[in-house]
Amino acid sequence: MKERHGLLAVFAAIAANALWGSSFMASKVVLAQCPPLTATLIRFSIAIALFAVVAAVRKADFQIDSLKSRLAALVGLGILGYTGLYTLQMTALKHITSSQSAAIMLLAPVFTLILESVLKGAIKKREAVTTAVGLVGAAAILSEQYKVDLSGIAFRGLVLTILASACLGVSVVQTKRLLAPSEGRAGFTVFNLTFYSLVIGVLGLLPFVVLEQVHGVRAVPLDLKFWLWLTYLGVVCSVAAFLMWNWAIKHVAPPVVAVAMYLKTPVALGLGAAILREKLTPVFYAGTSLILGTLFINHLLQTREAK
């Protein structure tokens, strides 16, 4: 059963990153009409509203005792994984291009590996190699498709995006720790952890959104297409994707599942090619195969070690 859960977790991580890869199309429509942090706040607010409805229908147990005893760690996850990540990445996009941002965000799994290794007191050679190989595949796709040139990158955008990738990488390890039992209490359920961290993330975003609105010139539009895409981002790319992602982290070691982060770029490119009828290159297929191959091989080797 544990082995089956592990394999399903790998597929869940792939599915979550596939959905996040599809979010590039929706974000393009949304961000053309609304400031980025304001759009992010609305997106997560839609997700929280859906969580609240589901919780009310299911009469969910919100694990209040665990919430009280592990509130500091939970706040840390919400600030890192949502407030910090999105504020830093969106702010950095004022100074660098989206392709440059995508290239730098490839560092996130590396930060996951480093933190997990520090906590365990050693770096596993297998995890280091598979993380590096996955990085090579993702970087090859990105550089070949986008022709990314980092030589003239704005320093501020570079630093902010590296910090954003660190927030994402660290949040994977923190999620794993909060899903595990602690001090005689059961770990948070995937539903509760996702819900709580989203709420904290939104509260953390509020002051930045206020600043954005004060200094901005665009109000939130009433366009139907805008709200349909924003609802897609809130329901599918937030609720569904984050639930699958956190469930995957619960059942697989962080460095293993982190390799799936490399899939966002090829998914975005693949969807763009399918819609725009563009021809994908051999480098795209080779890089994607390399990422998927390292993801599954890493999981299989981990399972064998456990046995």
C-alpha cells in the first residue's frame, strides 16, 4: 500500500505542476487587465471561499489543537509558500522578463535538496544527482525555446527571484514536516494544511496589495473573460493543484517530489504549441523525457532503499 501511495504521489506531483504550467495562459489574460498582486489575492480568495464551502458541507474537523500548538510553523509556511513566493516573484517581474524568471525559479528544487540535506545532516548522492539531471533537462528546454540571456539581467530582479525560488524550495520541506505527527498529535490533513496556509498567505499579501493599489492606475475589471480565467486559476490551479501537491509531499520525500517542479516550463510550452500549432523541437522532447525519467527513477530507487 505504501509503495502504491508513493507512485500515486509522483503522478499527483506531475499533475499539480501540469496544472501550474497551464496557468501561464490564464495569467496572461488576467495580468493584462489587473495588477499582479491584486490578481493573486483575488485568485487565492476564490480558492479560500471554495475551501470554506467544502469544509462546511463535510463538517470538517479543523484540528484546532494542532493549529494552536503548531501555529508558528504554519504561519511560516503561509508566509514562505504564498506571501513571500508570489510577492517576490511578481515584484521581480518589473525588472526581468518572464523567461528569465522561469530560468531562475529552476533553482527551487535545489533549495529543497539543500535544506532537506541540512536537516538530515547529509546529502544523498542519488538525490543530488537526480536533482542536477532534472535541472539540466529543464534548463535545456528553457534556453532552447526562450533563448534566455542572463548576462544583462537586472540585479534587483535576479536577487528577488532567487529569494522566491528559495521560498518555494523551503516550503516543500516545511509542508512535509507539518503533515507529519508532532508532540503526540497527528499531522495536519492535506485539506487543513492547504486551507490554513492559503488563508495566512492571503493575509500576508494584503499590505502589498494595498500598496499596489495606492500606486497603481488600474482597477479590477468587470470583464467576463477576465473573471472566468481568474476562477480557473483559483479553483483548478490553486485548490486542485495545491491539494495534489501537498498530498504528494505527504507520501514522497521532498527531494523526490521537488524534481516535478521542473515540469512547469515544458507543460506551458506544450500547451502553447498545441493551441498555436507550433512545432516542438527534439530538445523539448529530450528535456521533458529527462525530467520524467529522473523523477520516476528517483522514486523507484527510494522505494528499493526503503525495502
